[in-house]
Amino acid sequence: MTVLKNDRYLKALLREPVDMTPIWMMRQAGRYLPEYKATRALAGDFMSLCRNAELACEVTLQPLRRYELDAAILFSDILTIPDAMGLGLSFGAGEGPKFAYPVDSQRAVQNLPIPDPEDELQYVMNAVRVIRRELKGDVPLIGFSGSPWTLATYMVEGGSSKSFTKIKKMLYSEPHLLHQLLDKLAESVILYLNAQIKAGSQAVMIFDTWGGVLGHREYKDFSLQYMHKIVANLVRENEGRKVPVTLFTKGGGGWLEAIAATGCDAVGLDWTVNLSEAKRRIGNKVALQGNLDPSVLYASPEYIKMEVKKILSDFGQGSGHIFNLGHGIHQDVPVQNPKILVDAVHQYSKAYHQQ
Ligand code: CP3
């Protein structure tokens, strides 16, 4: 078993006793950090940063130098899989992602290859290996992927979307075609996450950022079903330790029981859910991750601390809570505010972990 200096995050995911509540922040490496912007400028564009293992490692470690975070997350993106499938991903300056070849026909779905993680996506595995080496066992490394549904939204829409009209048109007019696409994506994600685990990721998380735009029946058929299949096919042990899996559906508050029943170890929550209610509904089966509104990081130190106290008290006594934001950190938050947050979580949570 690898000896970790700080394994609070892994222990909380398995609901084992901890001394304080662990915290990490979704999108913790990014543009709110001036040092991130400098490294990204060095790399050129965003995908070149992802493809350079040393620089990807550098930006992964940057937030850990400033804040006492309990986990590192691989610096990469969920869109690496569609890129490796040949869709031609680019990020224009100040814009979201764009695909040169969106998936718009049966032929396009049929022609999609399933990427080999140690070939087209080897740069991601190389980043995992370099980050593990440089972390030197300080904190665990989280690997990740998008959910098949969330990846499909970008692939069919050709980029980010507000209304999801193209993919919803496919869902309601050609459901079999969408299922074919989701099947291929689920298979690709299984290979991708298992390769990340083999390369050294000590926990994995699936981001279902757009599951919440689906109707309640459609969520189960077009998103949850495929995440369930992924969870069932992951190699969940490595280096003599369990590799926990977290599922996060933004806007998934109505489906917590169903998400918890997939066999995942933890459910990620956005800020629209009350942690105490979530715990009552599913908390003795899985761990809970969340759920501060990322916009609270614009508030005063006093306000941030007050929100931390409320969330800790919502979860209450004992292990099984991983503090996090309810979604990614905003790019213009003052850099001193995450420190207030992280230190407050550690300080105020001690009282909830006395045996
Ligand atoms: O959490 C981390 O620190 C690890 C890195 C990470 C990134 N993207 C880096 C990134 C992770 C975990 C992601 C996941 C991701 N990517 C999601 C799911 C989580 C979520 O936030 O909902 C999604 C939907 C994407 C797709 C994506 N990538 C979009 C829509 C964008 C553009 C939006 C934006 O903020 O500009 C990206 C680009 C991206 N991914 C950036 C970063 C740091 C910004 C790129 C830059 O430096 O310009």
C-alpha cells in the first residue's frame, strides 16, 4: 500500500474516521490563479498545456502550493475523449470549446473509433504518472472523465450550448442513434478511467455537468444508465487500496437515491440541495461531496466562514463528507478567498470528528 501523508480525502470517501473534513475545489487549477495564466501562456493554447505532462503537472500542483487542499486533480479536460475520436477540438481565445466535425448523422456515429488510452490519449496517462511522481505521496490524485451524456452534448451541439436543441432533437427523433453514441462513449470512458487508475489515479470522478437538463425519465435512460455501466466496469482497487468513484450530476438533486444506487462510493452535490436532507435520503450508503455555491467566493471572509459553518452543520457529526464547491470555481474570484475557505473547513470541522 502506498503511504500517503494525507489520506483524509480517500478515508472520507469510504466513510472511515478522519480528524477533519477534507476539501478540494472543482476546477481548482485555472485562470483565477495568476501562475496558471503564466504557465498557459508558456504552453500556447489550452490543449497544448494538457498535452505537455510537465506543464500539466505544474498547473495541477499550483493550487496545492497556495492552499492546504486534501487532494490534487489531474489537469486535463473532459473533451479529450471526443478529441481523440477525431472531432477536431479547439478552444478559441476567450471562447468555449468547438468541434470542427460535430456528430450529426448515423454515419458520423458509426465511424467514431473507441480511443486506445495508451495511444491517442497517452498524454493524459503520462500526465498522471508525472503528477504522481511529483506529489511524492503528499495527497491523493483524482482522475476524471465526463459522463457519456455530457460528452455527447458537446459532440452533437459542436460545442457549448444553452438550449441543447440538437441533442434533444436526436434524443426524441432518433433515440436509437443517441443510444449507439452513448454506448460507444461509455465503452471509451471505461477504458479511459481504468487506464488512469492503472497509471496512478487514486480516486476517480465522473462529471455529468449537463444531466440536469434532462427530463426525469430521460435522465435515467440517457445519462444514469451509462454511468451505472461505467461504475460496474471500473477496476476499483490499485496499489493495495480501494479506488473510490464519485458521480456528480449538476442539477441531479431529484435523483440522489438512484445515483447512490449505482454502486458509486460518493455523490457530488450542487448548492441547490441541503446536505442534511441529502444525508437523510442517501447518506448511510455513500459519501457526499459538496456543496458551497462557487459564487460565495466573491463574499467577505466573514460571510465565507459563516457559509462553511452552515454546510458543516448541515452534514453534522462523523465521516463521509468531502467539502467542495457545488460546481467549478469562477475565474475572477480573489486568490486570497480559497485560503479562507480551506482553512475554515479544516478549523471548524474538527468538532464534528471527535470520537
Ligand atoms: O479541476 C481541475 O482543476 C482540473 C481540470 C479540469 C478542467 N476542465 C480544466 C479546464 C476539469 C476537471 C475540467 C472538466 C470539464 N471540462 C467539465 C466538467 C466540469 C464542469 O466544470 O462542469 C466541462 C463541462 C469541461 C468542458 C470545458 N473545458 C469547457 C466548457 C471549457 C471552457 C469554459 C471556460 O472556462 O473557458 C473548458 C476549458 C477548460 N478546462 C479550462 C480549464 C482550466 C479553461 C481553459 C483556459 O485556460 O482558457
